Amino acid sequence: MNRFTSFLALLFLAPTIAFLTQTASQTRPHHSVCYAKKKGRQINVPKPLPTGPPPQDISMPEDCSMDDLLEVMGEGRLKKIGRKNRRKRNQKIREGKVVLNEKGEWVPIN
């Protein structure tokens, strides 16, 4: 009976022991930025930001509405774009590069 219980214990514990033990490949450190310093490389160098298409290449269909734009891009992203554009416009106003015309639009000074 003792052999039978030890056999059952081995049978139930064997799969869990296989997951708990680490192989040699798992114990080696992964190559990352932390280990690059030992090789004489620069660390914490920011990657260049991806560049999108120029604004002249971006066009919207004539029948596109604000609801369609909200559905495609999302409300949060459009709010972010609006905040960015307002910041740029306000900076230009402070610098005196744009003025308010008679229609109430901000136009660049010629």
C-alpha cells in the first residue's frame, strides 16, 4: 500500500514539478538595455518618433461628418488633437504671429 500511495503522489506531483523547475535557457539573463552597458554601448538612447504622412497627403471624403470621424478616431484622440492645436494657436497669439480678422478667425500676419 505504501508503494501505491508514493506512486500516486509521484503521478500527481510530476506535472507540477516540471513547471516549477527552470531550464538553463530560462536562467540566463535576456539581452536588454540593462546588459548593454557591459558591452560598452550607450543606454537610454531614445528611439526616433515615427513620422506620418505630410498633411497635404491627408484628405477626407466630402460626405464625411463629425460622427464618422468620432467613430473612426475616437473621442479621446480628437480631444487630444484639439488641445494640441489650441496650444499651438495660443503660442502664436502670444508671439504675435497671428491676428483676429473681421470674421473672427485667426489668420497669420502677412
